[in-house]
Amino acid sequence: MENQHQIDTLNELLKGEHMAIHVYDTTKGIQQDNQVSEMLIQFEQDHQRHAEQLTQRIKDLEGTPEAGTGLSGVMANITSVVNSLRGPEHLLEQIYDGEDKGIHAYEDRIDEIDTVSQNVVRQIMNEDHEHLKWFKARMEKEKSERI
């Protein structure tokens, strides 16, 4: 299949979206801070939409979208539960790092995919950059409240 490398690359990115969805889904109900919980719900919805976009693009390339997060996703989920219980500042830091790694994964792979897929990925990256801005602002607020 001539599109197999692109399909494999998009499936790698899809795995990251599934990881984000699971982390947000797991932690939104545990989180005691209502503002953080509401943002987790919104960002989970964003990542669900991203997963749908990648899934559709993989299908358009005549590939099979892969579900699941692998071992790294399971570990991220466990860590997010612990951090959620420790308080919003710990969870925010972990999620910020995860979003940042996700953006870097897209940036590292964007040249491996076709133009149509690149457009999908750029749109996803733009939204994820907005997530980072919110997390950074909220983390700064957490810091200033501790001082």
C-alpha cells in the first residue's frame, strides 16, 4: 500500500489523542477545582474531535485507524490520577507537559505526511497551542496563590 507510511504516522498521532482523551476523562471527575474540571471537559472534547479528524483521514487513505494508547497511555493515566489527588498544580503541570509533547510529536512528523493530512495536523496543533496557553496561565495563577 503506497500510503502505509502516512497511515502509520497518522496512527501514531491518533494514539496520542486517545491518551489525552483518557487522561482528561479520568481526571475531570476527581479534580476538586471546578474551573480546572470544566477545562478538562472542554479539552477532552477537543481531543475527541481531533481523534475523529485523524480517524477520518486514515480512512480516506484506505487505512485502518488504531484504537488504544499502549503502555505509555496506561502509565500516563495512572500518574494523572495520582497528580489529580495531589492537587490542581500537580495535574496542570503533568497535562501541560503532555500537551507540549503532543505538539512536538505533530511537529516532528508533519513532513512525513501528505498536504491534506498536514492541513488537518496544523489545525489540531493550533488548538493544542491554545490549550498550552490556558494551562500556562492557570499554572501561574496556582503559583501566585501559594506565595
